[in-house]
Amino acid sequence: MSDRQMHLGVFVLGTGNHVAGWRYPGAADSFQSLPVIQAIARTAERGLFDLLFLGDGLSADPNAHPSFTVRFEPVTMLAALAATTTHLGLGATSSTTYGEPYTVARAFASLDHLSGGRAAWNAVTTSGAGAAANFGRRHPPHAERYKVAEEFIDVVRGLWDCWEDDAILADRETGRYIDAAKVHRLDHKGPYFEVAGPLNIGRAPQGQPVIIQAGASEPGQEMAARSADLVFSVVQDLDEARAAYAALKARLPRYGRRPEALSVLPGVMPVLGATRAEARAKLDVLQGFVTDSNSLSMLSNRLGTDMSAYPLDGPVPDLPLPDTSHGFARTMLAKARRESMTLRDLYNLTAAARGHWVLCGTPADVADTLEEWFTTGAADGFNILPPYFPGAFDDFVDAVVPELQRRGLFRRRYQGRMLRDHLGLLRPERRFCRGQAAGSPA
Amino acid sequence: MSDRQMHLGVFVLGTGNHVAGWRYPGAADSFQSLPVIQAIARTAERGLFDLLFLGDGLSADPNAHPSFTVRFEPVTMLAALAATTTHLGLGATSSTTYGEPYTVARAFASLDHLSGGRAAWNAVTTSGAGAAANFGRRHPPHAERYKVAEEFIDVVRGLWDCWEDDAILADRETGRYIDAAKVHRLDHKGPYFEVAGPLNIGRAPQGQPVIIQAGASEPGQEMAARSADLVFSVVQDLDEARAAYAALKARLPRYGRRPEALSVLPGVMPVLGATRAEARAKLDVLQGFVTDSNSLSMLSNRLGTDMSAYPLDGPVPDLPLPDTSHGFARTMLAKARRESMTLRDLYNLTAAARGHWVLCGTPADVADTLEEWFTTGAADGFNILPPYFPGAFDDFVDAVVPELQRRGLFRRRYQGRMLRDHLGLLRPERRFCRGQAAGSPA
């Protein structure tokens, strides 16, 4: 048995990750109810999960997945959870396309302080023109979005490093509150941002909050290799996942990073039953709740093409996909070709887990598969996407987690209090801000 | 005895409102410690306060008040408090100069949902060039900042009204999650913002979160009359406060609003003792902690002029103040002229409460004065600024609140769960968004 341990995240959508999961008997049906999310967080902490994770979007389409239409703003949601959890990592998406580096740096540094070192930022470029219309802007093209994102991340990391760890004195005797020599300006001037700093909050408990990346395109992978501690990936096939895992890890040395510095967590929706037949029946019930308009809207969104023109029981059309498309699109179309799917099959796949991998079986089946992926170079752990809450997540924590523990693949208790502790990452030294002391003339 | 009741807020700075309050024996000395703020919130709720309030700033000056240099991001801070309080209103400053209306609307709607209807937004224009340097922009002039702010507030209120109250169906039988006919686009196009909407969160429990305004300039007063539910004011003198109160209330009818629709809460720092001598001694101890560099930095900031050139024991110079200056500047200079202060006296005044009113005496003295202000047309309640935490706030809640209750001036229990309930404000009808249904073609 190796000492290497899986990392587990839970992807939280209040109405369940399955597009119609909220219709399952006993399922929660809201993503704007604090008690629903607090119960999920308690379960995740009972299951010793590394982190709970929230996606985000900057527009509302009434035909989209219910939890993508109506949701809490993620950082406020996590701040509320920080007060009612003790160990669980708290990760949220925040856009580099429609945000400001100073604002994002503050929000996640604040969350890290509020939670005692459990914050993680999923740095994304926002795709889709809906957001642009809410921010009064032309939506920038893909390549430019990634250039903006790289600079954005650099600025945020620089702001997080403005304060030396011992800059706050709070010395009652002398009245000196701050050692100004240990607070540094950033004085960043780049093509997209000019940010003077320093940030108005001390260095975070984790030094730097954890950075997550989830983009599958070429510049997304490069950004991950350069800056991310954690990657959420989209997979459908073991061989493809191994190749992607190896390719990503191979990018790290050029940034002076060891492969272990970055954990890759594919998304997976477990559908569990005491028998395989029971699990299959549960998935059938869920799929039976799907309406065509749900699937059509989601599939068109995932593929970036209006799919309403194609016949439902015909073959999946051979769509051209640029390298800049969503990882979802490429992964799903590859699977459709491998398995000679009809468009209806693809609809169903999208409705189930929005293009993520669905794993249906007994707890032992699911543990077998996760073990195989984990031990054969396809994953460092998994981002679990329960189809509905709370039942489907309880099933995973109560049945699969103990099975993984018995096999020596997953922790039996938390080893520390911070997310970096769970991920086996050291607290980084200050290195992203080299500006002069803030008290000095600019 | 009238039925009219005072409203009380507490202005939270973790190191105390007094610039050197953190040096007082037993005082908290951090504004980035969650337990410190949670204890303040518990005390405020025990004291049946209407709300707890956090200011904000978008830059860090190591010579400023400690809590203005190192602080939590306010909305994340309040979200954490939402999970550990049940009745207390939660208000925070967020800038209209360096924010985005869609982002601000989401954050406060989310906070309103998380807290069950207790959110309040203090809509400010950011003054000071430090912020501009952190957002890569030229700092806009005062008049333009207010034009931006007015449009910003209109957009936020419009976004809050995109969803009808019963738009979310979550009907398990039919699978209809949303009634798209009840979700409206905003389609705002103005000189400063273009925002399509709808917002991606349902209508807030309060309908519209409470809006706070704190600017004393002419456009600030007009903005308050037009849009605010609550005003925090800066006062030093009863007659001046009465005149300002009457002038502000007189502006409301032109916006079709009754005087009771807006509550005016002057800021006041109570320094309490069992005897007047004890209270005075406490204030002396606090003032003894002040260093010249503290006062100089704060006074220069408040007056918008570098004061280091003037002799400390000479008269307060006759500075020209444009109408666009801080309310602090005008109020403090008027007091200095009335009382023939030296510059050192003005330093001390600034250090104590940053230009706010200091009220020093026994609990009965303080209650007498608050009653006089409340019953003679100077205030609808008060924003309490304890010089340090937790002791000075405990003193107010334990000694002054019961005195106000005995006099029939303050509630003996909460009458509802939402901030609007505490303020006696009805839940507003949807009226700021008249766009067509979001499912319709744009």
C-alpha cells in the first residue's frame, strides 16, 4: 500500500448536479437556501472531504440548469459556511474576465482569514456572451481572455504577498500597530492592469489561498501548469484521462514545479445502489425526469451550437470544434463517436451530469473504478458530483468513503486544519511581490 | 409616551472606533479576527440593535486607523455573521465608483437570502486617489462620481426587481422549475452602464435590501432623499443636527416619499463611566494613547489638506472648503470655530472618533442626551461607535439600552426577523424593473 491518498471534492449545486435531480423524491430543490448548503457541508466534513466547490456564472437563462439560473453569489455563500464548518476547504469560481484583481484578491484573502486557511479560488475566463451584456462590454475573444487571465492571476498573487507575515505588530506598549517596512507596494503595470497595492488585509493564513483551474484548452492547460494547485477536469474515458493527466503533469517542470505540486481531480457523478440493478434503476428514474427543453438548452450551451435543427434519433452530427472550445464539447463528442451515439443519447448524457462522467453501480464497483483511475495515472482524486442532495451525497459518504478507507486510499482523519494541509502543500514563501515598502515614496 | 422608537446601529471596527482604542486594557486588537466580530454581533443582538455596520475602503495606508488598513472584505464578513446571528441587520459599504452594478446587486441579494432578509448596502462614492491606483483608473471628479452613483443605484435596484416573487415554481410533477414569464430583463442603457439582466438570483427576502447613504454633500443629500432608507450622518452640535435633519426630510416629498421612509442616524461615540469623573478619566486614558502621527494622518485625510505645515498649538487655520468636501471636514471646522480650538484640540477630536461626536458621561447622562436629540428633531436613532471592543460596547448595551427601554424609547424585543421589520419599513412592491420576460427575444 502506498502512502499516496486520494483528494475528494464535492461540487455543490443545490438542486443536484443532475439537471432534474431536484425532482427525485426527498431531494432538495433550491440553490438559494442556506440550510440545504449547510447540510451538504456537514456531510462533506463528516466524509473528511478536502473541499466543497461552487461554480459560478454571470447571467441567468431561465432554460438552463436550475442551479445555474438561481444561485447564491459563491464567495458570500462560502463565507457563511466558513462560520459553520471547521476543516472543509471552501472553493469558488470567480471570473478574471469580468472582475477586478484587487476585488478578487481581497475577497479570497478575506475568506481565507474567515475560515482559518481554507479558501480556494477557481480562476476562470468567462465564456458566453450573456455575461458581457450584464457588464456593458464586448465579450473578448478566447485568446485575449487567457492573456487577461494570466495577468489577472499574477496581480492577485502579488497582492496576496504584499504583507510580510509579521508586519502586524499591535504593540500596546509603543502604540506601533504596523511595521510599515514589512508592507510592500506591488506597483504592477501590465498590458491589462495597473495596480499599485498594497492589499488592505494582512497575509492570508495559507500564505496564498489555493488556486484551482478548470479549463481544458491549450492556454487553460498552460495556465494550470504555471499557477494552479488543483485542476478539475472533464473526463469520459480512462485512456483519454491518463493521456491528459500525463500531458498536464509534463508541463510542470518548465515552471520549476514538481508533478505533486498539482492535483488533478476529474469530475464524476456517482449513482449508487445496493445492487447494480438498483443503481441502474435509480439512474433511469433520474433520466425519466428530464424534459427535452432541459437537454436541448444544456447541450447547445455545452457545444456552442444550436442543436435544435438536428433530428433527435439521428447520429450525432460531425461538428467542427476549434481548440478554444470547452473541454466538455471535445470530451462528449469523442465519446459519442466511440460509442456511435444518437443525438438523443448525447442529450441524455448531458442532462445527467452536464457532460461529466457518470459512474453507476454498487459502492464496491464505484470504489473499484476510482481506485483504478487513481492508481494507474489518471487522477489524484475526484470531484464528486452527486446527482441530487442530500441523499445521493449521503450514499457516497456512508458507503464509498469507508470502502476507500479500508483500501488505504483515503484519509481516516484530517491531518491539519487548512486546505493546504489536506492537499499536502506547504505554506509558500512570499515571492510574488517585490515592491518597496508602502511607507516609501512611490 | 410616543410609540416612536429609536433605531440603533453599531459601527464595527475591530480595533475600536477610537484610533488607539486597541491599546485600552482588555481591548480587541484586530479587525481580521472572526471571533472578535462574532462577539460584537452577539452583543448587538443581545442589545436588540437594528443593525451592525461595516465601512469600507479600497486601499491600505499603514499610517491610517488600524482598522482602515487591515480589514475583512465587508460582504464576506457579513455573510459569515449571517450564519451565526438571527435578527441583527447586516450593513456594509460597497463602492459605486470602483464596482460593477451586477456584482454589487448579486452580493447584497445573496447576503439578503443568506441572512433571511437582513442585508443593507451603504452606497458610497469612493473619495481619495489611493483607490484609483488599485483599479488602474483616473479618479473621477466629485460631481461625476455622484452621477455614476445615481445610475449605479438605479441599475442595482432594477436588477433586484427582475424576478417576480413567485417566479420560482420548482414543480416536481411537471418538471417546471421557473415560470419564465415572471423573470424580466432589465435592458438598462445609460450614460455610464449597460446592463441587460436578469439577475441570477431570485428576489430577495426583503424585496429590496435596505439602502444606506452617508454623504453630506449636496448631491449626497439628494441621493439620500431619492433612494436611501437609512442615513448615517456626522454631527457635533444639536442645532446644526436639527437643521440638517429638517433639511434632509424636506427633500423627500419631491420623490413622493413620506418623512418616515428615511431614518437619520448620527454617529456618536459614547464614553461611559459610573460617574462623570470616571467617564472623563477613561477618555483621558484613550487620548493618552494617541500618537501625533496617528492624528496628523487622520486629520489630513479628513480635511483633504496636508496639516503638517501648521503649528500644533496655534489656531485652526481658516481652510477653504468646497461644497464637495467630506461632511466630516465641514462639521469639524464649524466646531473648531465655535469653540476657538487650537489645532491640537482638533487633532484630539479626530483621533477620538475620526470627527464623529463624542459623548462622555454616566449612562443616565448619555441617555438624556440621546433622548433630547431623538425627541427634538435631530435624529431617528444613532449609529453607536464604541471606542474599543468588547468592553465599551458591553457598557452601552448593559447600561444605556436598559435606560432607553425604561424611558419607552427603545424596543424590549424584536418585532420581526428582517431589517425592514426593525426599521418599520414595508416590503416594497416590484417597481424598478419594467423589462419584458427573459424568455422573450431581446
